[in-house]
Amino acid sequence: MPRLIDDIRAGEGLRAPWFVNKKAEAWTKLAEMLGKVLLHPGPDLPVLLIDNVADYYYTASDQEHWSVDRDFPNLAPPFPAFWCEHKMPRTIHSKECGDTKMNPLIQHGRVGILVHGLTPEQFTAVDIPANGHWVLWCELFVDYGFRDRPIEGPHGSMFLCLDEQGAVIGAPWMQSYADAGYEDVMKSFMTWLHPTLLAISFLHCKNVRVEDNQVPKPLAKKYRERHRGVQPTAYKTLVIEPLKQILRTEGKSGEHGLAKAMHICRGHFRDYRQGRGLFGKYKQLVWTPMTVRGTKGKEAPPREIEVKL
């Protein structure tokens, strides 16, 4: 499947979402500004394909409620501006609500988030707290996966204020272009940022690396021929090596599939930036792939055992 950003470039510009009506003029000004960034992206706009992070967020994890200040520990922008995109899941797994099939709602849907990391000097629309170090400016674009419905976006400017450590200060806020009565819909769009926020947090972990990818030449040629010469964009992917190893061994991803394996081996962040640090000296955020809780066999002591492979 081609990248969402490539299909935006190959289309006829940005399309207003269904709820834009009375504020169409303000939306158009925003779209014209963002179009200069999206329609001709260069090397200064990294493109991150985060399908694996979205799979973890929506399907492998059964967590229902995510908090921007609790579950995304470091959102310091890794680049001044960047684009994240992922496919919408076929199933959303939740411990509280069970499994929700997404095909009736979004068939082969894709989500793209354009993120700018601004300093307080660059962001003058709102007064920033004294400990504010960055403002994340996020714009949402959605391909709902239906042939008779174009890619829509932006859906409204969303902002998060961060301190020097990348932690969220206060509550996120949004500049909406919807008419009155759509407040709950606008709030729901804030949650569409979560896979991107999780990817940003992963990028700050020492044992996570980023790989550069090029579209294979035969596929790139076919895409140019079908889309008026538009060259497919190179993209980056996140690689979590310790997690991949555990998925193959403990999770048996070859037998159970990636989603179940990641559910079995889901990990968590450990924050060593405060206090003595890791090993008494390293001030960093670390992704811990798996912890086994409880006992195994009659001889096993009743304590937690950290699995290292």
C-alpha cells in the first residue's frame, strides 16, 4: 500500500473534513499553509511509518484509557517537523470493552499526523508557562478507506505544552474549525494522536533505533506512472531489537501472530532520569520488554523475575 503522504501529494490538494462549514475560510488559510509543507516534502520533513507502534497501541495492548501525562513519558520533538503515519487496525482490543471490529467503520483506513516542535519564541498564540520548553503542534489527516471519500484534513490544530524533560504540562488544547455542537467529536480526535505520541516516546529510548527505507525502484516507477510523476517518499521505521527477540522466543510470534505475541510480551518504560539513575550514573529513559510476575513451580520464590534474553 502506498504511503498516505504520497497519495496526498498526488491528489488535488487538501480536502476539508465533513464538519467544516461556517469556519471554512479559516480552515482554508490553515490548509494553504500546511500544503506548502506536505505537497512538496523534502529531506527536512522526515516520514515515519509507525504501523508496528499502532499495532501495539490498538491490538496488542488491552489498555483502554491512555493519559498523555502518564503513558507518554517523553514527548520532546525528535525533529523540528516530521510526519507519522499508520494503517488503522482491523481490531481494537480492550480489556474493558472486548474486541471492536473496525472494517465497518474504516475499511483499509490510514492516519497521518504532521508534527511541529516549536519553542516558546516560535509559538506566540497562547501564553506558555514559565517551565514550558516546547509546544507540539499536531495536525490530523485521515483516509477513511472508502473509494467515494477523499483523504480529509487537517481536522484541527492540536497542541501540547512540554517541559524540558518532554513531560506534558497541563491539558492539551485544540483549535477547532467545526460548528457548535461538535465538541465531543473534536475531543475524540485528540486520541488519534496517541500512536504518534507513543512512537515519539519510543524514539527517546536508548535501545530503539530508526531505519531508513527506500521504496523499491519497480514500485516507485509504477507509482510515478500512475500519479503524474510524483516520486514516492523515503520513510523511516522504528526498530525495537530487545522486543523483537522476545517476540520470537517467549511470545512465539511465528505460531501465535504478532498481535498475540506482543500482548504476551508487552513492556513498559522505566524512568531513570531522576534520582541516582541507571547503575547509579545513567540519566535516561529505558524500554523494559517484559516482566514475569508471580511464581513458577514449588521451588520458585514469591517475587518478580525480570526476563533477560
